[in-house]
Amino acid sequence: KQEVTQIPAALSVPEGENLVLNCSFTDSAIYNLQWFRQDPGKGLTSLLLIQSSQREQTSGRLNASLDKSSGRSTLYIAASQPGDSATYLCAVRGAGNMLTFGGGTRLMVKP
Amino acid sequence: DVKVTQSSRYLVKRTGEKVFLECVQDMDHENMFWYRQDPGLGLRLIYFSYDVKMKEKGDIPEGYSVSREKKERFSLILESASTNQTSMYLCASSSTSGRALGTQYFGPGTRLLVL
């Protein structure tokens, strides 16, 4: 059974820092990996999706990489801002359309 | 923009009541999903549907049923609500084709409290 782990569980950084969030998964037979953002009490917002054949995806200050063989993905956030404060979740899609989610990293960016 | 809406943001029900949670998406997506999210347990898939009138069990289907009579609407039903079903319920949809292939889009969530 696929297991997805996110480290660290929580992170606090000063504004302006570049930071990396980590996601690892146990079964490398995935179709894609998706990064989401969740604000307190709200639904999930899709940030980036990387297909299994891709190595990375970029959107603005966000860059996500995927190393399928080692079961790892990273989300890089450049020049962090207080508005980036949220919980970040990664999820992998295996057989079928089901996603397996990590536990999330709770990010706080201090002004 | 893809829009996924859920019928209620907050809901309070009593033990034993029948509860309906409704989800509607406006992007003609084939796939729709219901998750629940609990502190320390993360998001867990309850049911999903890949077509009208089709459904598949997720990881935790016990105590729930679903209905998909129209492509845009996916309902989650708690036949007899129990206190351990107090949770945040999230609906999502995705397409099986196009540029956004595989991307799941989520609704705002329904926070259900069962007393």
C-alpha cells in the first residue's frame, strides 16, 4: 500500500527566505504527483501537478521536482512571503484515479 | 476556472439523522471524489465516481453511501450519523483528458458536527 510522508511537519521562516518542502512515497509506480495548498478551514488549492514522465514543473515562485525512482518530490518556494503561510500537501496518484495524501507541512512565514 | 461547490460550509446534526452532503462541479469532469479530513489522519478517500451511476469504494466507505445521478453532481449520504463522523468533508473532481489531466480540484469543504 502506498504511503506518503512529508517532512518537516511544520516550518517557520522569516520573510524572504527560500525554502524546500519534502515529500516521499514508498511505491514508485505512480502516474503523477500533485502539490496542494490549504488555508485554515478551507479546501485544497492545486499548485502544481507533475506527470510521472516529467522531472519538474514551475509556476511563478514555485518549483516542484520529481524523482520517481527514489520516491521523492520537493516543492521549492522562492522569496517566501507572509501570504505563503498555509499547509502544503503532496499527493500521488497510483492505479485508478485515487490519490494518496501526505500529512502536510504547516508553513509559517513571519514578516 | 474550475468551480467545485459544496452545499454547506457548516452543518450540525444529531446522532441517527440522515445527512446529505452535495457537491457540484461545472467543468464536465468525469471523476468526482469524497474525502474526509481529520487532524493527525490527513485526507482519506471515502468514495469516488468515474461516471454517472458508477461508484467505487475508497479507503473508508463504512457508514457512507453515494449517489451520482447527473454528471455534475455527487452526493455523500450518511445513513445514520454518528459522532465519529464529525469531520471536514471535501469534494473534488478531475478530468480524464486535456491539459489538466489528473489534476484534482477541490471544493471549500463542509465542516460537519454530529452531536
